[in-house]
Amino acid sequence: MTQIATVERILDDRYAVISVPRKSACGHDCEECAGCGVSGAAVQAKAVNDIGARPGQKVVVESSTKKMLRIVALVYLIPVALFLAGYLIAALFTASTSVQYLTAAAGFAAGVLAAIAYDRKLKARGGLSFTIVRLF
């Protein structure tokens, strides 16, 4: 996955801190919507800087698509899948809708907790790895 980033500062001969604009499904066309209140926040990350980019320069960075898809699946799909599984499993054993809803909510909460645990594990390992491939 490639993105445009800005070099914030140089850490050493090999690494730099970059600022990557956060992407979302809405595209942040705020003049049309103004619904979410998010104004294009940026994420700072460490990137391999083999091309010698300097602070302030716009660069093209690459990150692992496989790792990104794993994160997306964990954050979005797992909580929804556990929500549905909890509801359906409870529906097989009881006719009480309150128990079904409670089990579905517990499944969703378990999915969110799994996403939080994975996020902490990923941060401990250094987060997503970015590589600066060229100047923009």
C-alpha cells in the first residue's frame, strides 16, 4: 500500500519520522457532509529513509498490504462476526430476545477487546513499518 507522507524529522541515518494523513471511507469532503467532525488528522510513524529525504519534503511511502488488511479485518470484521455469532448461538438455545441481545453485545465487546489487544501488541513491535520509496 502506498501513501503520500511528509517527513517531520530525521532520527538517524536510516530512519525518519513521517506524518501520514489518516484516510477514511468518507473521503473527508466536509463541505458536503460536516457530519463526523474529523478534520484530516495525521498519524506519525517511523519510516526507513534509504533515499535521504529531509524534513518538510513530501514523500511516497509503502507499507505492508498484508499487515494492513489484517488490521482492517480485526477492527471491522471480527467484532461484527462475533456479534452475529453470539446472537445466532443464543437464538439456538433460548427464545428470550434479551438473552440473545446480551450475548450478541458480549460477542461484539470480545471483538473490540481483541482489536485493542492486537493494537497494543502491534505498537509494542513498532507499529506498521513504512519505507520511503521516493520523493513526491
